[in-house]
Amino acid sequence: MLGGFMLALTVSAYSQNSDGYWKRLQKSHPETTLEALEKNAPAVSQAPSGEVVLPAFRLSLVFQGQERNVTLENIKLMEKTGLNPASIRQYRKELLFKSADKEVWLPVKSTLIDQLAIELRKDEQVLLYTSVLQGREQEEKQVTLLVEDFQVK
């Protein structure tokens, strides 16, 4: 009896912590669309400590069920943006997503790849929590979203 009560307390505490996690992400990642980000990509900034601060957003996309190795172009953009090598190594694969009629390959944290494959089917909608990467120069139009977490809708 006592064991069941302790398990119930543990599960309750975990779900409360989990809810708090998603609420914090929703606060720190305002909702947007892929189209809005491509029109007006926010600037990457640098904290006084020298750490790169990437703008963060959440957006709803449709999972297409395909993966590939992260492109050299995206690796170079991560380097150019100032991400350290350890952070860059977290993104080894890109997954294909769709927004309206546009398909986009996004680098996804390696720790999420297997979980996404388990929880999502092709053509299923997913809420992605991302950081925005963009070249520092005004003429650089490439915008890449780094997937940090997700929620199945």
C-alpha cells in the first residue's frame, strides 16, 4: 500500500515538473511560422560572456519521415554563427518537415532522433522548439532552424 502511494507521489511530481518544463519552453519560444521566419529572421546576438545567443521559436510542421546526414552548408553556418564544436556535434542528422507546400530539412539534436521516429508517423503534425541560425552578414539569406525539442500534437 505504501509503495503504491509513493509511486503515485513520484508520478504526480514528475508530471508537474514535466508541465513546468513545457510552460518554460512556451515562454522562451514564442510561436511563429516558417514563412514568417524566412521573411524576418531575428538576429543572432552575443552575451557579455561571449556565448552565442540564438533566437528561439516554436512552430508546427508536418513530419515527412525522412532523414539524412547534416549538410556541410549547415555545419559551416553553425561554425560561422559561433557555435562551439561540442554544440555542433549534437546535430548529426537532419529530418524532413513540411510547412504548407514547402519542404525543409532541419538539423535535429541527436538525442531526439530515435524518439521522434518512435512517436511520429509520416504526415503527422509536430510542434518543434527551435533555435534560429542565420549568417551574420545582411546579404546572407540562409536561415536554418535547429530542433531542440518537440511535442506531438
